[in-house]
Amino acid sequence: MAQHPQPHHGARGGTEYRGVLERMNRFQEPEVRQAIADLQLPMGSYGLDVGCGVGLYTLWLAEALGPQGRVLGFEPQAEHVAVAQRQVGDSPAAGRLEFRPGDGTALPLADQSCDWVWCSDVLHHIPDPVLALQEFMRVLRPGGGVIITPLLCFGRGEATSSC
């Protein structure tokens, strides 16, 4: 089974992290964008991307929400947050995106403050996934949804759980 890229520290590691994750996200882009479209997230909604990586999924989510939609991406390491900010900085949707350091087990948000939570290819990296799921539910507004994708390999027109 393919290994998910592990976070690296330092300037060289940050560049390496960005490169690996960006290539993987770009390879998966057609399928991920289609999966996002299939979700039919409410236009103008506010959602979270927990474990946002380089910010591409965060960007694609915001684009799917229309001009009033907003997405907040959380990534555990501050240097990775900076990578995500740079990655989407020139996008027309950049003003509707925010990136913060943090993880899924302690979201610094009020109860019932978001419409949905997206967590793609990340839950298996969170040391206490049950606590993370409790946090997702805490910040979710009534009627909202939690979208979790397991470690999937997208590309070539199909998604599979074995890579």
C-alpha cells in the first residue's frame, strides 16, 4: 500500500512536503473536483478543511461554494499553513479562504459555527480520531455534514482504497 507523505520540518522539508503533496493533489484533481461537485455543498456556506495540506482541496471546495462561500483550512504545523497560503494566494477565491495552524482534536471555533467539515486522507494521521470526530460534531451547525474520505488513490478515472 502506498504511504501518505509524512510532514517534514525546516525549509528544505517544507519545500519537499509542498512538492510531494502538490503533485499528489494535482494528479487527483479531476476526481476530487468531481467528488466535491457530487456533494452539492450549499452555495454560500461556511466549511472547514481539517488537515488542509497545501490548500488545494480548500481552494477547490471554496470554488464549488460560489462567490459567497468560505472555507477555513486547519493544518497542524505553522510552516505548512504558510505553504497553503502561498499556494492559493493568486486565486480569485483567495479572499474567501483562511488558513490556521491547528488540528482536528481542538478546533478553536464556537459550537455550531460551520455548515460542514471536510477531512480528506487525514483522519488516520490524527492521534485520537474519536476526539477529532467529537470536535467535528461540536462545531457543526444542526443539519450540517461531516465528509471524511479515507486514504484513497484517485487518478485515471477511478477511486480505490488500495493503492
